[in-house]
Amino acid sequence: MARWDPGAEQRLKRAALELFLERGYDHVTVTHIAERAGLTRRSYFRYFPDKREVLFAGSERLPPALAEAVLAAHPDAAPLAAALNAFARVGAQLAVQVDGAAERRAVIDASPELQERERTKAVAITEAIRDALKQRQVKPETAELVAQLATMVFGNAFRHWIESKGHASFGSCLHAVTDELRVTLAVSGRADSSG
């Protein structure tokens, strides 16, 4: 086998996902994953620093891509519109690239350790959006609130997209969650004003 196998990273990801689903995340080792992929432990560590990162590879590119998209938004765009448009652009690209999203989600949902890693990823996304909004001269407290809201919308939209099993586009899922947020905020506003 060649020292640098061009398909090794994808084989490792697939092997890990299969094993996590079969045995549970806690019962799988890096050695198991490497063997399933026909590689060595050493080869595994060329691509991933530890066992959990096989599920999160590439996620470090998401915050800077979102920040760039926020900064590229029309100068007159409202903060929430700029953030949601960034998620729409980047999320649509992500949805095309994600392989085995439903299986990956099931593995993460079954593991507190992986859920914690997912939360850490969400914090990085929120911070990137917040900082990009501040660069757009949005007040810090507004930038923080908008970034948190937009990240929550994105997470819900991505989950809806996974659950649709290919029957809905990521964009339509994002619009549905955004519409639900608007309705919820409008209803809450009416209830508060009447009290």
C-alpha cells in the first residue's frame, strides 16, 4: 500500500461511522477504525488527532467561512439578515459536502462526549458571527444576541435537513426555521404588549 493513500481519509471516516453505529462510540478504538479501513494506527493519526475528530474533520473551516459571508453581506443588511444569509450560503455548500449526516447525528446524539464537542463547535461559530457583526459596526450586545440566535436557527435547520432525508433542501429548512422564529417572536411581542 502506498505511504500516502489518496482515499485514506474518506475510508477512515466511513469506517469510523460504521463502527460507531455498530458498537457505540465508547466501544470503538482508533485501532478498530484503522483496521476496518485497511490502514495502520499511524496512518489514522496522519489525518485525525484523536478518535472523536474523525466525526468533526473540516469543522474548523466553518467559522471563518461564516464570518467571511457575514462581512460580504450588503452594507445595508440588518444584522440578523446578514447572519442568516451567511448561514444560507455556507450551509447550502456544507449540505452538499456532508456524507452520512443522519448516521453522524445519531452517533453524536448517543454520546455526551461528542455532544460536548458539538457545543464547542457551536460556540466557535457564534463567536465568529459575533466578531464579524462587530466589524460591521453592530453594537457588541446586539452582535452577541444576533450571533446566538442565528447559530440556534442554523442548528435547528441543519437537524431538519438531516431528518428530511434528502426530501428538502437546506435552504428550505433554514427558511422554515426562520419563519417559525419570526412567528414566535411576533406572538411573544403581542402577548407582552397586551399585559
